[in-house]
Amino acid sequence: MSNPVQIGVFSVSDITTDPTTDRTPSEHERIKASVAIAKKAEDVGLDVFAIGEHHNPPFFSSSPTTTLSYIAAQTERIILSTATTLITTNDPVKIAEDFAMLQHLADGRADLMLGRGNTGPVYPWFGQDIRNGINLAIENYALLHRLWRETDVDWDGRFRTPLAGFTSTPRPLDDVPPFVWHGSIRSPEIAEQAAYYGDGFFHNNIFWTMSHTRQMIDLYRRRYEHYGHGAYHQAIVGLGGQFFMRPNSQDAWREFRPYFDKAPVYGHGPSMEEFTSATPLTVGSPQQVLERTLGFREAVGDYQRQLFLIDHAGLPLKTVLEQLDLLGEILPAMRAGFAEGRPTDVPDAPTHPSRVAAAGGPRDSTRYAEPDAVTGRAVEYN
Amino acid sequence: MKIVAVSAGAANPSSTRKLTDRVLAAVAERLPNAEIRVIDVREFGQDLLTATTSGLRSDRLTAALEAAADAAGLIAVTPVFNGSYSGLFKLFFDVLDEGSLANVPVLLGATGGTARHSLAIDQTMVPLFFYLRARPLPWPIYAATGDWADPGSLDARVRQAADALAAEVSGERVESGRVRLHPSHDFTLTSSLEEMLANVGRAETV
């Protein structure tokens, strides 16, 4: 039984000093905290936990599928995903392999969001150049798309060494690849890519005004319809967001202000007042968070996934878990709000079971070795 | 219509001259009826020194200077020496009569060891041609040694510069390339995914 709109949380895996205590957690603490957050998210009834990917301090999540598998083993219902998986600096072969593995281990409770990554120095560490970002994103995904759907792949592109007769393993669970969301803040080329393949489009909706977000999603929806995957209003859209709430709105403002002011990404810029009025960041009471979130539909239409950045800016684990409790309390009202006025022909959020059903049922796509015609024994690969 | 290139390469063979010829070829393609002339400043070294120190100007130097002054469009190419255009390059333009290049559109090119010196065009050549009241076009062409091994990116810049000069001398307005080089608040989609995939193999225009 799955929800038409998947509501969840994500972490970008930053290791940030708590500005109220001047204490910086260790990598170990943050890694363990992310597992605790994911488990709590499932406990309060959320649908998705996603983690980012980074390859430099002050972040810890360099191996997302390792973390997500560990979480999958300790959970039963929540969908594990990423925010984002780097489609630029990762070898598409490795992405195909790692996420197919996760898919099997998690019994289908896995999908992924692809992003380009905006940290310049990371690119040359992996043999690439940030100026090729868009080209990398489209060429690498073209290969990834094929690897999950074809065996004996021949490939000759610009960015990766050629492949001849390559089959990635394991094959996707039930022969249905994990659902892919393409994340982009400002690149129409990525909205176009998502639309072309009929994949989902995710806008992080955090640092920009809703009008920005609306334009990108409008482009994706128009192109989705252009490519014949469905009508404009039926495209698969996801949004990010961020909140900090306390039962009393003034308490929320007072408590979050030092975190906001010193946060690596927000701090030393526009004030919290300016920021919360111009962007989707909501600081206040649960009712305010509920109303603001339900208002996003006015800009982007009925959508399928809403994720909130939950542990940023040095918030201690105890506080994050309290935020999850508060989110859990407004969750039923949020779901009811999303359902209100939702046309019946707007698709539900994609899940593995729904995608298997749409594909006509599961298929075992294991490639078994052919037995030798003389000895009757299967070939052994050393 | 006359197009003149002033090339100040010091060596022979010279990568400065190589760059000049490459740019000229692209310009000639776009202006098939133009009269093209190359002034290799190296050949006028002695004459330029004599003209500078004694005021005496040889006939052959005079002819070269007049050709430059007569051009509808100019291409000026120098090696980068000590972070700037070379002395030999400067000598030519010091001897040239004041006002000769007023309002003339100019493409600026330079060669060097690594790409780290490419701003020598922006920071030393542009001010010089501004002083001469010429109109340097904002399509600098810098070639580092490595560009000769893999000229894809260099050729993209040569093409854009040649487009600009040809349009300028023909009185047309250049539409710059379709590639969005920098992120912006404009979300206009300029190519379909299939077009983008087909162009992945082409070198970047930067």
C-alpha cells in the first residue's frame, strides 16, 4: 500500500559545527546519526530517506549505496534514495552495478536521483572537467540507461573507455531498473533529459524562489508531453524543501536563528527573515510548515515526491529526531492536503511494485552461463 | 575589401605565424572576395629599428604600413614575451602613423607555452588597440603549445572570431553561438536531447 505522494527527508552528509555549542561531531557520529535518522523517518511514517554523495571534507557520504544498504537491512518499508548520485564523475558502469545491488538487497525499496555536482575540484580527481558537466551528465546517463536494459553492450563515447559485449551485473531486480529522478536547479538541459526518457524530475527548491522552480518544472512537463510519455499534468515531479519547527513559532525562530546565521550555505548572506520570505525555507509552527508545503502545488502542479533537508547546519541529532517527531505529527494532514483536489489521472509516485506491474510482471533476468555442448558443463569464468 | 594580418612571430617556423594563417584561412572562407595580405613583422625588423631611431622609412616598410592602414579589417598576432606582446610587435604599431587604425575592427591573437598567459591579450593588447582608436573585437584567440596537438578547442575559438570579423566588415550583426556558456536565470531550452547527444563529441567552445 503506497502513498500517491511520497514524503521523506534527505541529508547531504555535511559535518558542521553546532554554532550554539561550538562542538563539531566526528565522521563516525554523523555516519551513525544518518542511520538513526533514517530509522526514525520510517518510524514516524515517512516514505523516503535519501542521502547525498561527496568526495571531500566536510562531508562523509562518499559511498551512498553502502550506507543505504545498511539502512535497508534495518528497515522494512522506507524507500532508500540519493540526493544526489553524481552522474558526472562516477563511472556509469559502477552506478549500474551498485544500484542494482542495492535494489536486490532492499527488495526493490530503492531508487536514485542523479545530479552533476557543483564542487569544481572533485571533477579532476575523477579524471573529468566541470566545464563538461552537462555533456557528462547526458552521455553517462545514456550509457547507464542502456546498461540496465540491454546485455552485451557495445559502447564508444567521449568520456569513458569503450565497452565491447559488456553485461552489467547483477541485472536489475525483476528486470525493472530502479526509478531515476534527474535533479537540477537551473539547467534546462537536465529537465529536457528527464522528459526525454520519461524519468522523474526533481527540483531542490531550497535556495531559489518558487518562480524559478516553477519555470524549470514547467519546461520539464512541456517536454514530457512532447516526448509522448503522458500529458503535461501527468509528469513525475519531486520537490525539495527545508523547515525548522517548534510547537510555538517564536521558539522555532529563536532556536534556529544561530544555526541559520552560521550555516555554511545560508550564513553571512540575506537574513533569515528575507530568506524565509523569498524561498521555501519555513521556520515556524507545524501548522505553518503544513500550509507552506501544501502551497507548493500552486506553483508546480500536483507532484509525486516531497523531500525535506533534515539535518543541515550543525543541528544535533536530538534536535533532528525531534523535528522528525513533529513532522510525523502533521504527516496525516499533509497527506490529506495533497490528496485534496488531486485529479485521478495524475500518477502516484512510482514504486518498484508499480513499475513491475506496468512492465507486465517480474522477470528473472539472470544471465546463466550456457552449458558446453560436449561436456554439458557450464563455462567457468576465472 | 582588404584584410591584413600583422604577425610578429620571431622564430622560423613560427607558431605565431601558424596561428595567423589558421585565422586567415577561416576569415578567407567567410569573405571569399577579400584581398588578403600577411605582414610578417620579422621581415621588417631592421627597417622598423631604423625608422624608430632615425625617422628614415624604407619603401618596403612604407608599403607594408600603408597596407595595414588601408585594411577594412585587421588580424594582429604576437607571441607572449614576459607577460605581454613582444617588442617587435609593438615596434610595428609604434611606427605606424597615428590614426591609421581608427575605427578598424581588429582580431587579437597570441601564442604562448601554456594557457596561463592567455589574458595577455585582454590585458596588454586590448589597451594598445584602444589607444590606437581601433576596435578590438571581443573574440581573442590564444594558442598554447598544447593546442597544436589537439586543436578542436582552438578551432572553435578561431571560427567564432572569424565569424565576428566577417560580420563586422560586412556590416552585419553576429549572432553568437547557441551554447549557453554560463548558468543564468534564463531557462530557455536551446537544443533537444538528441541534438545535445550528437554534439557531446565536439570540443567545448571555451
